[in-house]
Amino acid sequence: MSYVICSCLLADNTNVRLRLSQLLHNEIDRIYGDCDNEEPCSLCEIELQGCRRDFFENRTGGPLAIGEQVVVESDGGYDFGIVYSTGRITRKKVKLKGLDSNNVVWPTILRPADNEDMKLIEDCRRRQSDIRDICLKKIQKHALELKLVDVELRMDQQKLSVYYTSSHRVDFRNLVRDLAGEFKARIQMVQITTREEARRANAFGPCGCLLCCSSWLQKIHANPFAEKSNYHESACSESHAFNITGLCNRPKCCIGYTKQESSFQDNRQQVEFPPVGSRLSTPEGPAIVESIDTRKKLVCLFYQKGEMRRRFPIEKFNSLFIKK
């Protein structure tokens, strides 16, 4: 990949991701049903620099809106971020990542960003361009075989993170001392993979959409071809390797979510789904089969009374509504 300027600081692609997140929050009740029995979730997912996202506890005393800039705790100091998700969506993500333990101590959101904080944020963004140029000159001065990807200056300007890629181990102790004397801040050298480099580039893929790793993937796949050897062999045999290679020169992450057509057809033959539009009599009143999800084996019912929607696994649907 070429020289990277992380566009998450340019706000163009960030607005696209935040819009998608807002649409998901608007549909949460339809997707997961009513939340009357659920306790309020105080956790928020915050997007930090470099397309990084982490969970923080909201102790500001009030609700936060999607896209709102906030000041958060960060490794003995403070940094800025953007609210990416809240409430039930955040709770679902925490559970999917296996972080829903009572022993987890979450960092906190200190406050919504005010005018003074916005000035500090803009100052950090202006300085990062000059810092990147200085880092490049220092790397050339010390003749280090590494590629500078990105730099991150924390909001309090007490920590500078330098992201780089290299094919082998690099002794950068002299570089760290030189940078620490130059910027009067703690220096953190972070070696990343080419997949992480593509994620930080926050660009568009060949499909015309934002890269999956930059937009919605919670974890970058180490090997999307795991348990898909047949798919890999067929793709390579047809000389279409460029169709399965992403900007990181590695297999595309989206391949990990594909299924072979034959197995998908076999799966549909084994499970019988009700026709879309079928009318049912339920204890809650008349209902219509609005849609089916053959991959997740879900049936969505629309109740005419109250205009309510509910999703049932196909096994539960058959046990409730199919006469044996």
C-alpha cells in the first residue's frame, strides 16, 4: 500500500459509518423486539483515532447522541473520540466479544467535548501532519528499514503513537530517544500488519463500499479462507486471484462470510420454510409471514393487531404453528 493518511480524521467516511450506525439504532426495536424487561446500558462504543473502537462507561449524567464528540480516559491521560453506538447495540457487541463479565473495569467518558476541547482537538489534528513529516526525516536519518503508516497524538499531547510496518525486527531505541527529545512526549512504537494498515487507510474496496475492516468488522480475520479450502482452490484455478485479494494484498475479509452454493441449496432442501405471505392464527391475533432468513433459519411474522413484528427460529415456529 502507498503512504497512508488516515481518513478517519478527515470526517468524510466517518459520517458514512455514523449514518449507518444511526440507521441501525432506529431499527433496533424492530430487529430485537421491545426492551421493556431490559435494564438500561450505561456503556457506549467510542470510535477513536485510526478507526479504533472501544467501550467506555458513560458517567456524564446524561444520554449521548450518535456522532457526538466526547473526552475519554486514555492510559493515564485523556483523549477524544466520537460516540459510535449506545444502549442495546453496545450491549449486544459487548456480549458478542465475550466481555460481559462483572469483573471488567471499563474506562469512563469524562465529558462531552466543549469549545475548549474542540480547540485542543483541532490543534492535535494540525500538529499531526508536521509530526508525520518529522518522523519520516528521523527514520531516514537513522536508516531504519520500516514503513511509517500513521501517527497519533493524544489530546493532552503527552503521548505520541507511531504506527509502522516492517518485515523483520527493528531496533528503534535511538529513534525513540530522538523523537522524545523533539516532541517532549512519551513515544509508543506500534508494529501493525498490512490488514491493520488497510483498516487505518479507511478507503473504499473494489465493490465500491467502505472496507469491511474499516466500517463494521469488530475483529480483523487472520485467515478468511479458514475451512474454505475448496473455495480458495476454485478461485485460484480460474486465475481470478485478483478478485479475492483486498487492498492489503491478503484475501478479502468478506470471503469469510461466503458459503458455497451447493451447501446453501442443500440447507434449504433440508429445512422447509413457510411461504411468504402465509396467514396464521396466533394467540396474539392474525399474523402474516412477512419474510424468511434461510441462512439464519428465522421466520418474521407481522401481527396485524398493533402492527408488531416478531422473529422466530424455524424450529420454534414449527412447534408453535405447524400441526403435526
